Amino acid sequence: MLGPMRAALLLTIAAATLACSSAPKRRAIAPVPKQAKAVVRTAKTYLPEEEKHRAPPADCSDYVRKVFSENGIKLPRTSVEMSRVGSSLGSSSDLRMGDLVFFSGEKVSRTVGHVGIYVNNGIFIHRPNVGEVRMESLFSDYFRKRYLSARRVID
């Protein structure tokens, strides 16, 4: 027969063990493909502080298309067409380096009007204005309100 102190100790240990085993498991992080890293490296070469002699892209989709093309991946010309290629991501928490991120345009709507390339840690790179490429946060008020979806074109 167990004494009351020993029984209480065993119950505490059992409860702690159950609590630990029912804790949520962390998702395994898949390694980022080399081609996705190369796409992001290429995208960064368009930043004004990187390479001054690059021809500026005509618009956001031209920028994304050129970056992917330089890495052997053919994409359609417009952001709307790009929003239909690859595989859809269920949530922005599933984003991985090199994924395409889509936004509505100037007005908040459900229509794709802008595209960028996801870099990491909530940062994406895009061409917002003529002759300008920059990195910004998905979590800024402007882009958080306009975020529509993401697609993975590099497996």
C-alpha cells in the first residue's frame, strides 16, 4: 500500500507527464530549395544599393518574371496570370523563400493587382513604383489589408 505522500507524488508526476505529451508539436521546417534561394539572391540584385546598371523592370510582374527567368523558371506576363500557376498556399504562415505573394492594387479588393517575391520572416521584395525595387513587410498596414494569396512555383 502506498502512503498518502507517495501517492500524491505519483499523481503529480503522472499529470506532468500527460501534460508534456499533449503539448502541441512543432512543425518540421522543410529545407529551402537551392533554386528558391537563387531567386531571392537575383531579386536583391535589383535593389538600388546593389547593382546600378540593371535595366529597370516595366512593372511588378515584369520584375518577378525577369527574376524567375534568370533562374530558369518561365512565368506568365501578368500578375493575374501568375496568380494561377504553381500550387496555392493555404495560409501566409506557410510562406517559404521564393514564393509569389499577391495583393490587390491601390484599392482594397479581391482582384489581383500586384505581385512580389517572399524573402523570409515576413519580408517580401517587389517593384512598387517606376524604377524602384524595395523590400517591405507583409505586416505593414498597407500590405496586410491588401494581401490576397500566395503561390509556390518552386518545389
